[in-house]
Amino acid sequence: MELSEQNVKKQRPVHLDLQTIRFPATAIVSILHRISGVIMLFATGILLWLLNSSLTSAEGFASVQSLFDTFIMKFILWGILTALGYHILGGLRHLVMDTGRWEELASGAASAKAVFVLAIVFSVLAGIWVW
């Protein structure tokens, strides 16, 4: 049975309400992996600026050192470490999937949930270390 162009258009959704779509854990892990990569791109600039400032002179080093005592800088450092940890965990998951493992629905969802749990643990440990 052939579908006419008019029937195909009727079957397509008219409006996708993105707030009602529920993404599976695997999709969320993948999206957050990309977001953490973008965060790390900007974090590289911040860290390079801090490194450059600390290496220019003794006063520059002292100012960067005192900057790390502020709440905002500790929060930024914690965020960078959290993004880095999440990106590494998600990247390792993707590497394992590239070998043909964890590609089934059940194992893929389990590995995605494991990444969430391990990322939360890493984030808490990073927060303890920073503060």
C-alpha cells in the first residue's frame, strides 16, 4: 500500500513540545558529555590565564594564590573539576561502546546510570578537596 504525500504529512507531528519529551538516560549522558566538553574548552582558557598570571612574577603568583581563597574561585574550580570528571567518565563509556559492548538497551542504560552515580561521587570528592 502506497502512502500519498498528503497522508505522510498528516502523520507527522505538527508541534513538538520539548518539555514533554522524556529522554532516556543514555541520551542525557551523551548530551551532558558534549556540554561538559564545551565547559572544559572555556575552562582551559581560565586555567591558562591563571597559569600565565602566576608565572609572570612573584606578585602575580601571590595574587593568583589569594584568588584561590575566594568562594567564587573555589566554586569555579569545583565546576571545572566536576565537568572534567564527568567528561572522562562519559568518554570512557563511549570508548567501551566503540568496542561493541554496552550497546544493548539494558546494558547501555545501566552504564549511563553508572556514569551518573560515579560523576556525583567524583563531584562530591572534588568539592571536599577544593574546600
